[in-house]
Amino acid sequence: IRGFYIGRFQPYHYGHESVIKHIAEEVDEIVIGIGSAQLSHSPNNPFTAGERVLMVTHALEESVSLPFYVIPIEDIQRNALWVSHARSISPPFNEVYSSNPLVVRLFRESGTEVISPEMYERENYSGTEIRRRMLAGEDWQSLVPPVVAGVINETDGVRRLHDVSGSD
Ligand code: ATP
Ligand code: MG
């Protein structure tokens, strides 16, 4: 069984990790889709697809022992075609793990089995909360694996988030 999990990972955090560890117990290989891959340098999407590939790859190297593939997936303007679009650029997969209602809906309509994992401390472990803390100068490092904080610091990510959140 090859499982598929998609997120924007802006940034990758321990909530994602708890889901992926759970998926790893049920499948033989994992495909991670990096969603909205074309977006970067904006308040809600500060990191590039390449930076997110690094975050996810380094984090999974440390937390799962199965083969995994990290595939950037750009948005398209037609939700009705999105499942075909995602499948066209991903290794084949037979199970989808998602709690996102639109993703669940689109895959179920296409006849794909979808499993919805439980949320892990969603108040703290969310991309929105982490980006808020970065801008507020509060602790965010404790919400992400150290290798992810390393990628963010290497790219001066917090300062980038400040810059792209400002106005002239
Ligand atoms: P944002 O706040 O920017 O939307 P996010 O934390 O929701 O970030 P996404 O990349 O949008 O992260 O989410 C990818 C997937 O991970 C989604 O299906 C989302 O429901 C799930 N997810 C996010 N946070 C958690 C968590 N704490 N526990 C379990 N699943 C989570
Ligand atoms: Mg989200």
C-alpha cells in the first residue's frame, strides 16, 4: 500500500509529524504532496516549494523508516480536475490520508479511499499559529522539529515573513 498525504507545510510542524507517524504504521510507502507549490513570499505562504521539500525530507529522514517521496503540486483553477492533476505528477497511491474537507470530498468522489486522522493539539500545532508566533517574536521553534527550524533559520525565514507581511 502506498499512502498519500498533502499539506502546504508553511511550515512543517509536529502536528504533521504525529499524523505521518500514524500513517507509517499502516502503509508500505508514503507520498507527501507539497500543496500550493507555486506560492511563496507571502504572509500565509512564506516558504518556497524547495524549502518545504527540505523541511519535509529532513524531518521524515529522522522520524520514519519507510520509503517516502516528496512531490510539489501546484494549484489549478478547477477543483473538479484536481485529483487527476495530483495523480498525474505523483507516484501511484491507493490510500489518501486527509482531514481537509475539500481534499476528502474530491478524492471520495473519484472513488479513492480516504482516512481522516485525528488532530493533534491543533491550538498550538498549526501553521497559522506558528507564523503568528514568528511575527510576534514568540517561541515557535518548540512546535517544529529541529531540522525544520534549521531550514527556516538558514533562509532567514522569520525576517522574510516580517518583510512580506509589511507594507510600504
Ligand atoms: P495553516 O494554518 O497554514 O493552514 P496547517 O497547520 O493547517 O497550516 P497544512 O499544511 O494546511 O497545515 O495542513 C496539512 C494537513 O495537516 C491538513 O490536512 C491539516 O488538517 C493537517 N494538520 C494540521 N495541523 C494538524 C495537527 N495539529 N494535527 C493533525 N493534523 C494536522
Ligand atoms: Mg491548513
